[in-house]
Amino acid sequence: MADLQRPIISRIACYGRHLCLLLVTALVSVFGLYTAQANANQLMERKLTLGSITPGATTTHTFNFTYYSATNVGSVRFEYCTSPLPDIPCDAPGGLDLSGAALTNQTGETNFSILSAQPNSIVLARTAAAPTQSASSYTFDPVINPTGTPDTFFVRISTYASEDGTGPLTDFGAVANATTEDVLLSTEVPPILKFCVGLTLGTDCSTADDNLIDLGDLSTSRAAKGSSQMLAGTNADFGLAIAAYGTTMTSGNNTITALANPTVSAPGNGQFGINLRKNSDPPVGEEPSGIGIALPTSRYDIPNKYTFQSGDVVATSPDATDIRIFTASYVVNVPPSQPPGVYTATITYICTASF
Amino acid sequence: MKTLARVVSLLIAAITLLTVSTVHAASNGLGVTPRRDFTIQPGKSVTDTLYISNLSLNQDLQVNLRAVDFGAANETGTPALQLGDNPPQTPWSIKPFIKLTSNTKIAAGKSANVPITISIPANQGAGSYYSAIEYTAVNPETKERVNIAASTASLIFVTVPGDAKEQLTMKQFGAWLSNANKDGNGVFSSMFMSTAPKEFAYRLQNTGNIAEQPSGSMVIKNMFGRTVKEVQDANPRKQLVLIGQTRRIQVCAKTSVLESKDPNGQQTQQSVCDDPGLLPGRYTAQIALFYGINGSSSQEIAAKTSFWYLPWWSLVALGVVILIIVGLIWLIRRAFNGRRTKYRR
């Protein structure tokens, strides 16, 4: 019985060895492929200068770079893509057209002519020769710029020993540039930033016209409270931030201490602070609402804890956000020693785009 | 007759009070262009308009305009406006180059395009220059309550082309774990045990005199070197690194776009980071970023990071597999040992 089993086991072991060998070969092939791709040297001092940066303009594109390798160069490929990485398939930038371009100027390593010109690529070719002038420039004209606003695009530059832009790469490098519209052409162009404040707002800013919050009489035994609302939204990709600027409550030279850190309301102590949450002590405020993604910042996001520091960012959105309504709750406490008087404060909420 | 006189007096008083309150109310709702970018040659000027909309349908908007300087509040893109009485002018300020009206009035529900002219002196060096235009809604103030006011701003960036110093340094690159409360903060991490990393982040320090907008791509490769995820745009929100700032930029491994409409029909697209659907294992992320204004050399920053994605279920599964293998080996050895014993007998 044991004699019967031994050959089976040794056969399994043999298959296992073959399987391992196959696996190792496969891994070596995969790594080998990637190593081969990574073997190209970097072109140095790369630069792309556009004659005009206006989207869709017919202009010149001038490339400057320095050859790194001293081996023969027979062709150079310029490929315009939306990504610089050769690992990512090349997508052509919208509106770009190189198909009518001519090589109008070349310096440094010369004797090139256009072998082929496609809407997003040009191949220059010559009789293969080792570079003697490493710093070179090539100007193409006319080129139709991409049409995005702003539209960053990349050009992958590859050099080859072959004279047709194929085969193994010798040097590789990418350059980036962007088209930008200088002056807006229409009266209302997205993106837009919307912001309003008021005592109570509906689902939009159409009734944003109250600006006075009545806190009633200040007392040493109970907190004075009040609230206002603000609405913010933007379709700009870079998001928004709302900051609160102003002073604590003052009456002549007398002030009520602003809470430097989030603190619970304590009647009988000098306190002035705000937050953007629904509170139970004292009962004031509402939770943020609306389908946007903007949120209160951490210092102003703690129920029943209040703080105020002029210039603090009270809410942010890292991205475009639909409208979001925040309720600011104001809490004021005074100590028995607080001098009597009419106390007032002015708080300006500033909503800006992020960058 | 006396009663009639009283009624008329009360009516007049009521109308007067109503009129007074109407006069005192003012719009606190603004819609503005959030950001404008210009490229202006030294000695040239550009005239454009700034869009301001009065979002109140009931009250006119009296708005004051002024140029203010700003810098970066932190490592995110939040601007810190310099609103003091006489703040020192920043080295990158365009306040002296801006010509702008100081106030305007916009009827309820209407909008206006306010002209702005930016003139760059002929001897101005190449670089980035920026300030903000602040719009403040003017409200009546009382001395008895808390007064609130709405204000917004347009960030204005001007690039003066030429031979500028451009210098970004990669300080950190890695997989990013956002805080659960979505406050925009988080930590770099190289081990993920619940979900695969949805976000990556990099920190760039700008020591040049150009506010740079890096652009590039990122790929994620598995332990065999195969690309499993491509991120075409590694700076999809076109975020800037201001002069002197260290900026953190986050990018989704996989992005989904949510579309929504507000009650007025304005459409907004919100990007959210999705699970990239990685299998358990070790991964490497490579990023290549480019920056440089037109006419300057393209600068490239490349960085690489690695991380493990080992969810609990995969560790449990691995444990079970190891147990099964150990069990099988033990059973086989036991069977062989048993037979040897039999033969010996």
C-alpha cells in the first residue's frame, strides 16, 4: 500500500516543482516587462511654450529639451495626452489638432522632418545618428490648441533609435501646459458662489433681509440666547469656507469675555460664544440642513459648547456643494460684576471660495 | 368723531412703523464669481467684469467692494483674509494694481456686472500676484443687539509671465484616511484593515514666487507590478499651492459624481471617493506631478508609496487556510506513521 502511495506523492511533488518553475518564469516575465519599460532615460530641461494660451487658438507649439542618451536617435514622437504617465492609455485633449502642423524651426539636434502628423501626435524622423547637440528645440505651426477652460494637457516625448517612432524607447519625458481664457465672455458664467444670512431662511436666499438678533435682557441666573441662519452653496470644484469676523459684545469700554475654546454655558460667568449645532443647554439652534456637503468645523460642531474667535472658519466644504443651511446659536452669560449698559456686537460672516 | 380720529391716527402710525421697518431692512444675500485667473504681461492691463447677484427677492442690495489681501489659513485651500484696519501689504498683493468702484446698489432679484481693471506695471517681475475682492452687504446697525452681515469674496489670481522662480517640494505622499466626521482632516496610513484606501494625499511646499497648480496622474500597482487603478487627474479640483504655503491635496482612488439640483434648478456636481475594489495584498502607488507656467521649464515631481490592504475577513480566511494545511499535514503524517508502525509489526 505504501509502495503504491509513494509514486503518487513523488508525482505530486514533481508537478509542484513544475508549477513553481512556471510561476517563477511568469513572475520574472512580468517584472522583466516592467523593468524594460522603466529602462528609458529621462529627457532633461523639458519645456513647451505655446504662442497663445487661448483655448482653440491656432498658434505655435515650441518644445525644448536636452537629449540624455548618447546612443543613435532616428525618430522623436510627441504625443498629446490628458495624462503624463506611459502606464495610462493616452486620451487626446479635446479640440486639439496637430494634423496640419509643419516643423517650422529646429535647433540643436537637427535634420528632422515630419514622418506623420495625427490630431494628437507628431513623429519626427531622420537618418539615425548619435546626438551631438544635446539641447534642442522644435517648433510646430499651425497647431490648434485644446478647447477646455482651463485645460491642462501633457505631451509625452519619446526618442527612438528606429527611424519610424517604433521599437524600444531611448529617452522619455513629459511636459505640461494649460490653456486659459483671460476674460469672461458672457454675463453670467458658472461657477458661482451663493451666500446669505438672516434670522430665518427658507430653502433659498429670497427672504434674506433680517440682520438683528435680539438676545433680550442679560442675566446672571440664565443664559441669553439667540440664533441666525446662513445659507451657502457653490458649483465651483474647489469648495468654500465660511469665516466669522467681529467682536464680542461691548458697551463702551466694557466687554463680555469671548470663549476662546468650546465651553459649556455657565450662567453667572462672563461668556460669549456661538456654535452651528442644535443645543439643549440652553435650547437653541438647529442641525445643519440641505442637500449640500458643507459641514461646521470641529470647534463649532459640538452641541452645548460655544466659542468665538474673530477670523475663525466656522464651516467648510472641500468640494462643490449644493445649498446648505447653518443655524448659528449665540449664547451670552454675565457675572454679577458685569457693569450695566447696552451691549452690542457685530459679526460679519464671510463666505469665500477655496483655492 | 373722536373714535374716527383715533382710528385714523392708529392707521397712520401703523403705516409709518411699517414704512420705517421696510426702509431699514436690506438684502443680505449675494451670488458672486468665486475665483478669476488672469495672465497679464508687464505693462499691460485687463478689463473684465465681476458678477454680483442680489439673491433677495424683497429687498435691494447695497454692497461695498474693496480689495483685500489673503494668504493660506492652513494646509487646505481656505483663504485667510487680512481684514484688519491697516494690515501690511503682502509681497504678492495686487491691491495697488486694481481699479474698482467702491459700492453699488442692485435691485431685488437682479444682478450686475461691475467693471474691474487690473494694470500691471512695466517693471513688475514675473510671478503670481493675488488678492480678493470683498463684497459686503450694507445693513442698518442698532446699538442694542447682535448685528450680523453677509460678505463674500472673489479670489483674483494674476500670473505675470516671464522668468520666475518655480519650486515645489514633495513633503509627503501616501494613502490617506479621512476623519469619520468628514471635517477635511485625517492621517496618512500604510495599513488598511476595514476598507481599501479611498483617498491618497500629498503635501507640497512652495518656495518659489508662483502660486502653482500642479497637475499629473497616479497609478496603483499590485505586488506583481500590474497596474490595478489609474487616476488620470491627480489634482481634479485644480487646487493651488500658494507662495510660501505647504499644501495638502487629496485625490480619490476612484471617484463617483453625484448630481443634485437646488430648489431654483441650479445643478451641482459633487465628487465622492468610492471603494477602489482592491483585493487584499500589498500595493504601490506612484504619482507624477508637473508644474510650470507657459514659457518656463516643466518641472516634474515623482513620488512612490506602498500600503497594505488586509481586511479582517482576509486574515480570518488566511488563518482558516493555514489551519486546513496544518491539519492535512498532520493527518498525512499520522497516516504514514500508522502504516509504518503496522509494517514494523
